[in-house]
Amino acid sequence: MSHLAILPILLPLLGAAASLFVEHRRIGATVQRSVAWVSMLATLAASLALVTRAADGEILVYLLGDWPARLGIVLMVDRLSALMVLVTALLAVACLLHACSGWDRRAPHFHALFQFQLVGLNGAFLTGDVFNLFVFFEVLLIASYGLMLSGGRGVRMAAGMHYVAFNVAASTLFLIGLGLLYGLLGTLNMAELAVRIAALPAHDQTLAKAAVGILLAVFCGKAAVLPLYLWLPETYTRAPAAVAALFVVMTKVGIYAVLRVGSLLLGEPAGELAGYGWDWLMPAAVATLAMAALGVLAASRLRMLAAYLVLVSAATLLIAFGLRQPDTIGAGLYYLAHSTFVAAALFMIADFVRRARGDAGDFTELLAPRPARGLVAGLFRIAAMWVAGIPPLSGFIGKLALL
């Protein structure tokens, strides 16, 4: 149990390595999928154990190599990070199940890339160091590039290249912000940053605001906040269904980073920096919500509609967190899990609809024979009610709690 904190990172890492060994064509798809499922279920079990361990409010600290926190990599587990790891694991199970219906055979290295993305996602949620947050961001992004572009052509390749270009630019800004912050405070450990930023001399306040502002801009870009949202709708629409569904949680990484860094570095003890950036975050979130709602109404494809719903959920969460009240943050975290699952479900249901309608695909303006009434129609109806917030589904509970 003393090594529990690292298991959600270590298990998919080992699963990715094992997947590389068995992905040769001479080895059947059954073996490849079996390796992926063993790793996935082990990661899910570790995530459940982590939530159970953190449920009493205890904060677990894990020092890799037993190096001091200021020198080595430190993992920190509280109820928030444990929740995010569990949400990621549950979502990944559904995505892997959908991919194993046949698409995984058309994408080289799919299972290895899928596991590597879980390494990056879980690491980003568990790290206690801002630099290692950057490192895990890069791990999940590089894996996502492979998942997005693998087996693609035409418009998917174009959307993928836009996605890559945007994230490379954002990562560069992230590194610049980290350099400024380290030069000012001499550490990137989140707990130490919270202490040192409060004692920062007045003549360094402006540079500190610039560094924190760069970090917040990067995190908001990852969360696709207006005007940094243009990369998301087309990317998520063109990505394969299982990949797009897993990408839903990637916007939540940016929102998680805003909440984590904002609460630690920009809380009341931060003095002049307390609440810095939150004044413009709320108007940006409201504008994003309005724009995303129009995007949902104007969407010409079911997958495009689901992509704009991802933006709706991101904006709603930033509004909840931007109010900076314990009740709204708690309700927002419940809504985070709900919106992640329902948006991912819509991507996968849209894929079933696309397959059933032939050449018409999931385009809403093209007439085609309706798919036979049955499981797909029932799933879509439930998902639509889930999004709308019809009681007693979780969408109703989340929205009522936010109100």
C-alpha cells in the first residue's frame, strides 16, 4: 500500500511496454487485446484503491527514489486527484471496449499509445510539481498525436496537424512560464510555491504575475476557453470515436490545472497575487458557454454536436470554479464526472449511427433511412436526456447542485 500512489502511472506504462512486444502481425489481435485489458483492469483496480485510501481526507505523498521534494519527482494524492484518476480509468474502460470492436486493428500501435496516454493523464492528476505537470502533459499529448493521426488521411490529417501545432505552441509558452516562475521562487513544487509566493518581494510581483498569467493562459488553452477554442471542434469531430471519447477528459486536465494552481498559488495567503486572473476568467467562461451553445445548435454532424457539448461542459465548470465557493466547486466536480461520461458516450453512439446510415454518416442535414429502432436508438435517447438534465439522471443532479 505504500506504493499505491504510483500504480496508476506504473501499470499503464508496463501495459504500453507489453503492448509493443505483442503488436507484431503474427501475434493475433486476441493476444494484443488481452494484454491491453489486463493492464486496463489493473489500472482501474489501483484507481479504486486510491479513492478508498484518500476518502478520509488524508493526503498521500510519494517521493520517487526517496529524493527530497525540492529535488526529485513527488506525487501527491488527495480526494480531488484520486477522483480524476478514477474518472479517467472508468472512461478508458469504455473507450477500450469500443475500440476493440474492430477499429484498433486499423491503427498501428493503438494499444501502446492508448496506455501511454493513460500514463500522461494519471501523472498529470497525481503530480505535486508544476514542472512534472508539464512533463506529463507532453506524454499525454505525444500519445494523443499518434492516436489522432494513426491510420488517418485527408481531413483528419489536416485537423490533426492543426491540433499538433496548437499544442506545440502552448507547450512552449508553458515552458517559458515555468522558467520565469523557477527564476523568481527557486522551486516548482506546488506546496513550496504556495509558501514562497506569499513572501515574494513587492518588486518581483509584476514578473510573478506575468509567469502565472502565462500558465493560466496555457491551461485555459488546454480547456479550450474562448478565444483559444478553435482547435477543439474539428479535432474531436475528425478523431475516431474511441479516441475522441478519451480526448474528452483532456480538456478536464486543463480545468484541473486551473483549479489546482489557482487554489494553491493564488489563494488568500498569496497577498497581492490572491485571485489574480480570476476576474477575466469568469467573463471568458460565460462567453465560451454562449459560443458553444450556438455551436451545438448549428452543428451539422452528431460528432460536431458532441464536440461543442465538450466546450459547454468546460465553460460550465470554469464558471463553477470561478465563483470560488466551496459549494460551487463541489457541485462542479460532480458535474465534471457527469459531463465527461455523457460527452464520451455521445461520441461512441454517433459512431454507431454513422455506421448504420451508410454514406449519409452522422450528417444531420442528409436524409437517409433511419437505423432500426433498438439499442442504438435507446442509447441515444438516454444520452440526450442525460445532457438535458432530465430527473433523476445525473445531469439533473449536477445542474441542480450548481444552481
